[in-house]
Amino acid sequence: MGGAVRDALLGRPVHDRDWVVVGGTPEAMVAAGYQPVGRDFPVFLHPETHEEYALARTERKSGRGYRGFVVHASPEVTLEEDLARRDLTINAIAADADWKGVGAVFDPYHGVADIRARVLRHVGPAFAEDPVRILRVARFAARFTDFSVAPETLALMRSMVVAGEVQALVPERVWQELARGLMEAAPSRMLTVLRECGALAVLLPEVERLWGVPQRADYHPEVDTGVHLLLVLDMAARLQASLPVRFACLMHDLGKGTTPAHVLPRHIGHEGRSARLLQGVCERLRVPTDCRETADVVAREHGNIHRCLTLDAAALLRLLERCDALRKPARFADVLLACECDARGRGGLQESPYPQRPHLAEALRVAQAISTAEIAAQAAAEGKKGPQVGEAIATARTQALRDWLAQIKSPSAPSA
């Protein structure tokens, strides 16, 4: 059904299959050993494969938002009626249980033709009843990079936004679809589609404000901050970054959207503004802690990380401490990757090296190599306590970084 048939026709790997049961009843499914799992829908798990089997059903709009539906499932519901509630024609294709990826399929809404034409097209007017489908279309655009959104579908999405349907979305569902879209092959296309239909201004006004905001051309050949964001996101996908990294990339420049007009194209202090705006987004969408924390460090420190090659030992240690790199080295690695995406996500500079990342990774290694236990024991033997012990450790780390910097700057130092 749906996605499994679509992916098979596209020659993509099929990871999950879902099944529609026509003519069945809940009682018959339970009697056959299927486990009911659907709270709102008649969905069951196969007793052996644990794949999902759903009774054919129809839906009727009963209120605003994606939860405002009355579901009707009965043996009389046909497969064509069930497929009519799907979002896109490419997801409204069915095949028999023994279908091997070739041969006839059940395609009442011409999804196969749209696959061939590389078009994302809504099945019918029922699309407008569920605002989550706006996010899903944007996500599919990010996944299927050679597909376009049908003009009539985009027009329908715009009308849904104007009607206020997007405001009815619950935060958890917005985050779920946003996170999935960020992890697709071209996350920039998700933002582009959301902007084209007006949904981005409703869901993420902090991001929408970035378009049309100029930047210094000597740093950003693409000039427009919104265009820069799209390049950064696609660089994160190219480098196969994790979700926390990609979310940090999405959020890193929010403060540029609030830069006073009289100081443009400079963005003095945008890092602090970005961090404050980020917190509002995270609270509104209930963003997971790992994504929130990584994005916060990137927002606050990406400018300093870009300039790290000019920092002395003491400044390097302060930067590591502000990033909490000594306690959370794995997160710091994500922070550095996000900064690399930011630096390389600029017009014509996608192939440029980013030496700051290995530089700071090695600086962290040097600082971590200091035996804090030995220094603490020696400090205690000298009668030092509390802050004095911390100062002794910081002094040792600073000296180690100073020695390392002297070594890598020496003409006789071996090349990496």
C-alpha cells in the first residue's frame, strides 16, 4: 500500500509496508490473532511480522486541525474509497499481497502517471481537511528532489493557510514533520515549499524573517540571509549530519532577522539574539533537549568558532569552557560540524576547507589530556581548596594549549 508501492515503482528501497484489509471487521481481525493498536483508527499488528494492517475506512471532517475527524470503518468501505483519503496521488496506489514490484497495480487516482511526471499532486478536495498534509508535501519535496508540487496543490495549500488551518496544528506534530523533513536529502526544499504556500510565516516566523535580509558580501557571496540558510541546510545533508546538527543549522542565524535596518548589512550581536529567539522556538515546538542544547551553543558561539584560528591559549580554553566541550565532547563535535556547514553553506564556497573544525577538535584533546586528578591532589597537598583547585587546572590546561600552539606554528612542526 501507499509508500511501499510508490518506493518500489521509484526503484527505492522499501523499508516498511502497510496493508489495507477490505471487507474485514475488528472482531475478525482479533479472532485471527491480530493485535489492535489503533486508538483512533482500526489498526492491527500481524501476529508474526508485526506489520500494520488497517481496516478500509473513510473520514469525515468534524472540526479544525488534524484531529477533527470522524472515522468510519466497515466491511462495505471499498479500496478506492480508502485511497481517496490519502494525501498525494503517489501515495494512493495499492497492490496485491503477492505483488513483486512489477505488473499491475490499483491506481484510481493516477499516481503512477504522477510518478512518471515527477509531480506531487493532491488526491482530492479532502486534502484541505488535514493541515498536516501541508507539512507532508513539503517533506516529500525535500525527499524527492526531482519532483515539483502541482500548481493546483500549492494553491490549495495557500487557501488552507489563509483559512487558519495551520494554527490548529499541535506542536508535537509540527516538530515530528519538521524533524523528518530536516533529515531528507534536500531540506532546503521543505522550507521553500512552506514559504511558497505561506505556512513558514505561521509556523516559524523567526525563520521566515531571514529572507530579504542582506549580509556583508565579502563574507556571504549569496548576500541574502534566507538563501544562505538554504545552502547551510543542504550542506548539512551533504555531510550526513545528525538531526541536532541540522536543527542547529536551521536556527543559527535567527538574530539576523531582527538586526536594526540602520546597521545592515552588518549583524553585530546577532548571536545573542539568535540564542534568545531559539529558546522561544524550542518552547513553542517542544524541541527535544539534545537538539535544543546543540542549537544553543551553535547560535551563541558560531562566530567565535569561525575565528578560533586567531585565538591564543587562554581564549581557546574559554571558548571550550563556554561550549562545555570538556564535559560534553560528543556534543561539541556536533557543534563543530554545524559550524562547518555554516561556513561552507555560502555561494561558491561549498568546496572550501574548514580548518577550524580539526583545530578545535585537537585543542579539546590537548586540554583533556591534562590529568585533573593529579593537579587536584597536588593543589590539595598545598592547602588549596575550591576555586583555587579550579584555577590550578585551568592554568595547566592553558599552558598545554600554549605549548601546542607554539608547536604547530613552528616551522619545524610536522605537517598534518
